[in-house]
Amino acid sequence: MLKLGVALGALNPAYHLPVTLEAERLGFESIWMPEHLVFPLAMSGSPHPGEPHPPVPPTTPVFDVFAWLSFLAGKTERIRLGTSVYLLGLRHPFAAARAIQTLDVVSGGRAEIGIGAGWLREEWTAAGLDPRTRGRRLDEALAVCKRLWVEPVIEHHGEFFDFGPVAFEPKTVQRPWPPIHIAGESSNALDRAARHGDGWLGLFHTPESIKAPLARIRELRAKYGRNEKPFAVTTGGRISSARDLSDWEEAGVDRIIVTAWTRSRDAVDSLHRLAAIAFG
């Protein structure tokens, strides 16, 4: 059955809690929160292919995504809590693994972790890191995190991180770890999702436009011998009728993340209208 998530990114932060509470009450499966470490005043590029300009101004409010989601976890009981997306490669894997573990523990195993290499090269430069290394850093950081969540003691000697034996407790509630959704539309992102992800997180699609990336991911997962492992497909998209629900399912999508409003003050009413379509 198609799962419905709610995007908090385009919402005034004052509405995050009431929208989350109403989404849970209405039966939505998850809420999803974007994040950045910092916005330099000079920004270029975009996460949306073919668009040259950043989609947000540098004065856009941002929060520590795991602190914010942990706060929302304490106010809710069932709704799952996702990052869309966390720039794991900008952090040391000790810090990233601890943040993810903490959210999973305080929420009772409700964390959904979307990660990506990041489109904002200037953010990496501001943090003192070479943006040309962001894919390799992400891969290595994720590999370290997975070991921290599973093994009693690990040591690691890699290109970017080097440490002797360490212990990491407690482990995450979800085993072996919370679902890791690799985000991105580039060939490298699709390859990373196929190789390392428990799912893929697309930006925004229609049931038609998503066919090409999903076909490529299936090819890559077969190449890496991973087609038998569980894999969730999540994307941003629109739902305006019951037919849309069946179209998304037929396309092979497991979860749609919706922004059902154009103004924050209309968000709760918009959720009610969408719930009437989706849940009857």
C-alpha cells in the first residue's frame, strides 16, 4: 500500500508541530525535514536538474534536524520521522551515527534517514572541506556509521577517517540500522542508492518521469547482486485523485512525500482534503 509522507521544508516553522500532530491523527505515515549546516551568502547551483539557481535564499531558517525531529518525536506516538536530506558527509561519522542513533532511540524506532552528497558546493567550502570529495566522503562516512550501529568494537583506517578501536552504544532500535534512503538524481546518486541504500529518495516526480531512474536503479541493483534485499522508493509528488494513488503504485513507488499547500496557514486544511482522497 502506498505510504504518504508530509514535507515540512516549505512550511513556516511555527506550523511544524500542529501539522505533524494533525498528520499523525489523520493517518499519514511520516513527516520529512530538510537540513543544511550553513547557507553561504554566495550560492550557486540547484538540487533540481537543469535549474541553475539555488531554490532558497541564504536567510532561510534552518535547524538541527535531529534535535527538531527528536522534539517532534516526543510529541507524537506513531508517525515516522525522516530527513530529506541529511548531509552526512559534512560530519564526522561519530557525530552523524550518534545523532541518528539518538533519534531512533527517543522515537522508539521511528527514524527514516534520507542522506545525500549535497548540491551546495559553497557549503562544503565554508566548512573547510573540498566539495570535489563529497561523494567519497559520504560513502566512507556511511560505511563507518553502519559498522558503529552493528559491531561491538570497530576501528577504521580510510581516506578521510582514521581511528583505533572504539565502542559505540547503545545500538539503534531498528536493526541493523534505521532505513537509509540515498537521495539524488545524478548517475552517481543512483549508483550509490543501488549499492548502499535501503531505498532511494527522489526529489519530485510524476508516475511517468520516475520510470527512467527506477529502471536504472533496478539494473544497478542486479549488477551488485542486491535485487533480493528490501528496497523502498520514495519521492516527492502530487496526489489530487484516487487514480493518482494507483498510478504511483503501478510505477513502483512505495512512498510519496507531499506538500499539500501553497501557504502555511492553509496546511492543516490541505491535509484534510488530501486525507479524504487517500484514506476515504
